[in-house]
Amino acid sequence: MLANKDALKNKNLIMAMNKNTVLAWATWIMIFVGLALIALGAFRYDDVAGWGFAAVGIGFFANAWVFNALKGRV
């Protein structure tokens, strides 16, 4: 019975996501979305809308930087 209890405990340790893991995932997702927005602004839209997409993509990078800085402090 003890071995079965330890196996369940190890499974919970592997599947657990703490605050730092969530912030790390959020950082990566925001980096990818920021890159996509910058690429849309650079390659898809040639007029003023392209500048807006690029500016929002840079804003996503700034938020990702903040999330990365919060890891270990929250």
C-alpha cells in the first residue's frame, strides 16, 4: 500500500504547475503572439495598420518581459 501511495505522490509532483511554471508558459505564449503580430505588420499590411500591428507586438514583448521578471518573486 505504501508503494502505491508514493506512486500517486510522484504523479502529482510531475503534473503540478506552480506559479512560476504558469508565468513561464505565459511568457512564451506572449513572445509567439508578439512575433506573429510583428510579422503581420511587416508582411501583410503595408499601410498605417502595419505600424499598429507592430506596435501591439512590441507591447506583447514588454508584457512578456514583465512576466519573466515576476518569476520567482510571486
